[in-house]
Amino acid sequence: MNAAAARRVDRPGPLVLVMVAVAWLLVVIGLPLATVVVQALAKGLGVFFGTFRQPDAVAAIRLTLLAAAIAVPLNAAFGLAAAWSIAKFEFRGKSLLITLIDLPLSMSPVISGLVWVLLLGARGWFGPVLAAAGVKVIFAVPGIVLATILVTVPLIARELIPLMIEQGTEEELAATTLGAGGWSVFFRVTLPNVRWALLHGVLLCNARAMGEFGAVSVLSGHIRGVTETLPLHIEALYNDYDFAGAFSAASLLAGLAIVTLIAKTALERAGAVNPSSRGFHAP
Amino acid sequence: MTLTIDRVYKQFGRFPALAGVSLEARDGEFLTLLGPSGSGKTTLLRVLAGLDRPDHGCVFLDGQDFLALSARERRVGLVFQQYALFRHMTVAQNIAFGLDVRPRRTRPPRATIKQRVQELLALTQIEGLGGRYPAQLSGGQRQRVAVARALAVEPRLLLLDEPFGALDAKVRKELRDELRRIHDATGVTTILVTHDQEEAMALADRVVLMNAGRVEQIGAPWELDDAPASPFVFAFLGETNRLACEVRGGVARFEGFTAEVRQPAAADGRGTALFRPYDTRLDASANAEGLPVRVVDVRGRGGVRAVECQALSGQRFIAELPQSAADRLEVGQRARLTARRVMVDFADTEPVRPRAPERLAPRERRPISPSDPS
């Protein structure tokens, strides 16, 4: 719709502006991305693929996927529940809840990691209890998953809340008067109405979950092959002066990000074409 | 399905939305709930639909305690002001929804549902639109889908909340007739909420006029017109002129003329007379009796003219005259005003003050602030 409203660029002024924008993006995004790929392939395809055959790399990829596979569904469920309650009900502490959801976005990921250490670490509040039960969270896989969840909490909820607020509750009420029960209303009316936004949020959440460095770094303990995710693995390789390896792993991560972006754009296209997907009724 | 509403109260915070509403809808009747905004008509509709619970009072449908049922169990067809169509479903899916969500043992077979959808598309005259999405429909078409969807579950009661509010005048009139036809074809007891007195009067078997959470009057449209129960009813139902008067011996006395009082056996006392433009006369002849006024404006079309005039006090009146009588009047001309029949508001004993006649056209209405003595 914006594309239709925008004028075609045929005068020199706007053309210069567009070129400046493109040049800027090429320098700050395109160039580094190209560097990653070039460096990754500098010693040939053999070294490139060899990186991913190392057991530590395989373990890092596996751990990254595991963390994302746990964090994304949990945050999808939480995001839906939070957005549902915020958009469809009035209750005390609503604005506090909205603020809380946003908090992980505004604070440094390092803090998101540190809070878990303070809570669950050996000298933390619940540390002794966990130690007595023999559960290891800090410097172990559960800690990494927790950190990932905390950092990605807002991503899905924030996609859903404005849309659900805009859609209101009338469709749900209509469904109820037509005889639909609670689950029926949710699965037949509420969920389909936000499905594109939900998918969009899931993709964003997934990208962040796989790429998170700061919070995970605090909780990881950097045990190779055990508590290293892909981003941590890249750092470790880099610190070992294994530039080809580091850039190969980095190119994998960047590739994942690009795939996510393409999927997101495709979704937006589908959403724009399908009249039923976004919240607006045509006038 | 006879609906009985008995002394229903509902309070929102300190605001009483319903202050003891009792009424009965007969089987197959078309009722309109009419009243200004804040009069409680939508709240009453929501109570009937099960979306709000009254604080006390009873609602029975054919002797069954309606309040004991959840919204889901009531089988009430509710048409929302903004239609609330399911945006991700086609028109046909929207209409079929109420049947589709039934538990398996009571759900009709697929073919039956399909047939029912076709019948409803035909009834609401939107055949061929079954495959469209709500976003691809005009306002009037959406309205039809909303009605069809509500009728699909064979509701025991059809409730409509300002269903024509979002439509332009022509479509509104068309759909109004259509709705009455659909009601007559299905025989479903129907309750429609509106603030538009013309709409309410045109559609209903009986009109329920509400004000401040109470029922002011229930009756056939002509009954409300002929025998308004209160000055509020009279003023709400049409354009109204106001003039201070004194009632003595059942006759309203004004400076220069007298008029018949609508209320039977009106007590003596001071008050404000309310009268319709069509009960207002203007006489420009030299020896005429009545309130001296000056013609300010002449408007109208067809055989009728609305003549606006102003008294020396600055007060304005509208007189509805036949074209032949109005043709003798010119702007600026002096004339004498009389009224044939008046309704006296004894609660309003303010002295004469400049004031424009009340009109119902929205552009003419100003919000009434608490400090405004009117």
C-alpha cells in the first residue's frame, strides 16, 4: 500500500537521497556480511565444511537449536497468553505487565544473564536448594535455555498485543453468542486472526534465540562441546586465531538470519495479499 | 417465545445503567428500544444476550430462567453495531459458524449446513457472495451477513444493536425494510436498539422508549405519538417548540392566546408548553391574536414549509405550514403565533428565555453541560 502511494523517483533530489541510503547500508551491513563470507571461504571449501565436522561445532549447533526449540514455543505460549489477557480483559496491574514484558528489550543482555546467576548461582538465593537437589543450572544447559527465554520474552508478545487490542473482543463475543465454547473461540476466532503476527513473532524470536550472545555468555561457563552455543563457539574460535573456522561458523549464523528474513518478508507478502490476514476492514 | 423482563437493575460503578426495567415482548413481536445515549438500551440488550449480568431482577423466556443460562447456552442471535464478522472466514463460513461449533452429536450433517447457508444467503439477498471475505464487502452487505449469521442458529431471540448506525441514509432505509421483511418471514421475536426515533417508529410493532435507565413508555408508534406519557417522550419523538404558560381549568394560557392541553385532567399551575411545528399556526393578518413574532426563515419542499420565527424575547419557533399558507409570509414580516395543542411540562417553570426550538437533526444538537439550565 505504501508502495502504491509513493511516487516514482525520477527527479535528482530524491534520487540522491536513495543513493545515499543504499550506499550507507552497503557500507555498514553489506560490507561486513561480504567479509564474513570471503573470510570463511578464504582457505577453500574444504576448510569451510571441515569446521562443521568438528565435534565442538556440532555440539554448539545442537545446543543452539535446542535452546531455540525450547525458548520459542514457551515464549509463543506466553506471548499469546499475555497478549490475550492484555488485549481482551481489564485488570489491575495491566500497564505494569506491559512494562515488564518490554523490560528485557531495554536492559543489557548481560544483566539478563546475571540475574539468573544471582538467583540460581552457588551463592544465589536458590543456589543452595538447587545444589542440595543436585540440579545444575548455572554453567550448564538449563542456564543457557533460561537466559535465552528471558532475552526473547518480549518478541512474540509485542507482535501480538497491538494487533489484538486493535481487533477488540467483539468477534469473540459474537462467537460466544453463536454457541462456541472457550477453546472453540480461541482456536477458531482468536488464533486465526493473529496467525500472521504470531508467525512473524516466532521468526523474530527464533532469530534472536539462536543469535543471543551476552546473556548466554554469562551463564555458559564456556565449556567447549558442552555449554557453548554457536555465537559463543564463534568467539572461542576467533580467540584461538582460527579465523577461517570462526568466519565459517559466523556465515552459518548469518545465513540463518538471512533465511529468517526471507521467510519474514514472504510472510508479509502473503499477509498483504490475503485480505483476511491483517486486522483491517477495507472502507 | 414470550420474553419477560422483570425489574432489572444494573449499575456500572456509581452510574445506574438500568434502574428497574420491566417489559414484555410477545411471541414474534418486533420491539425497538429507543432512547438517548446513556439511557440503558444497549445495556439491556447485553443483559439479554448474556454479555452482562444484572445486579438484580429476572428475565424469563417462555417461563425459563434466562439469567441462569450462559451467553453460549441462550441461543440468542446478536447483531453487533460494527457487525463483528469473523474476518478470516468467508461469508459462507461466517454464516455456518454457529452450526459448525456445535458438539458432534447435535451438529447437523455437512450437507444440511451447506443448504442452510444457501437458504440464509437467499433470505438476506446476498447469493453469490458466499465465497467473499468480509473485507471485500460493502457496509450494507456486511450487515446482511451479520443478520444471516445470527439467524443460522435459529435463535429464540434476535437482538440488534444500532444495526444501521454505520450506513448511509439510502442503504439504511433499504435495509430497514429488508429487516422487517426478514422478521416477518422468520417470525423470530426481535429486539432492536436505536437512538433514531424515525427508525424505531418505522420498524417496530411496539416502541420501548427509555431514559436514564428506566422505561418511559411502551406502545405502538402511533400510541407514543398520540398519547405521550411524559414531556420527555413528547420532546424526544419530534421537533418541539417551547413556551412558558399557565394552566387553568385544563386550558393552557399564553400571552395573547390559549391552547388545548394534551394531558387529560391537567392540574392548574405554571409550566412550559411543548408543541409540535405542525400544531403551530402563524397569522399575518392585521387583527390576528397570538404571540407577536417576526418571520426569520422559510425552508422546505413539496407541499410543506417550515417557517422559523422569533418572538420579541428572542425565543425561536418553527411552524410547519402548508405551502399555500407559507407563500403569504415573507422573511422579516410580522405575524401572530398560536398553538393548537400543547403538552405541559410542569417541572419546567423557568421564565421565558431565548432558546432555539429543539430539533433532532444531529448537527443541531449541542451537548448539554451540567451548568446549562436547559
